[in-house]
Amino acid sequence: MPKETSPYLNNPNRLADVIAGIQAMATYRFHMCEFSRWADRISADESKGDYWKKIFEEHPEFFRLDTTRKMASLVWRRQLPKRFHVDQERHLTKEEYDSLSTEEKRKVSRDPLTPGRR
């Protein structure tokens, strides 16, 4: 059975793209987005959503897909507290989060990474 070729060898831009994906996903206010939205954030081209989906799928050491396999996130941010209100730029208590409407809960994400975050 032939051994699979490394995605890094198949695409000379792969390492640069993985690093760009990590950077964008680490700092964007929402921790999880659809592939086309990440494509726009990373490469300013929404039509490249399928390209970025492939990168996210081939690098599970950095990226995760949601259960619907329509959205991706950075593994590191998935480990951070969930209740960060992106518009208010603050953490929410469980009680505050529970009292939000469904629409308002869409504005809650996980903390963006900062230079001091370890």
C-alpha cells in the first residue's frame, strides 16, 4: 500500500497557509466560522472556502471542524472559556449567559488569543 504524501510536500505554500490560518483564527473575535468566512479573513477571497476546508481537515493538530463539518476553529481557542461577549469585549458569568436571547448568544465566543496568552 503506497504511503500518503505529506500535504506539505503536495503544496509548496502549505506551511505559509497553515501559519496564516492559525494567526487569523487566533485573533478574530469569533472562534468558529464557516469556511468561506475564514477564506475571506485569511486570503481576502470568500470563494476559496473549499481550499481552506481542505487545509483545516488535513491539519487536525491545529484545526477542528464542528459536528456539521461546515465550520472550523483553532484547537487552542476551543480550550478557553466559552462565555466571551464579542461586542462587549468581556467575560460573562453563567447567569449572564443563561439570561441572553438566542440571537444575543450568537455574539458569544471564546477569548481571542493575545500576545500574553499562554
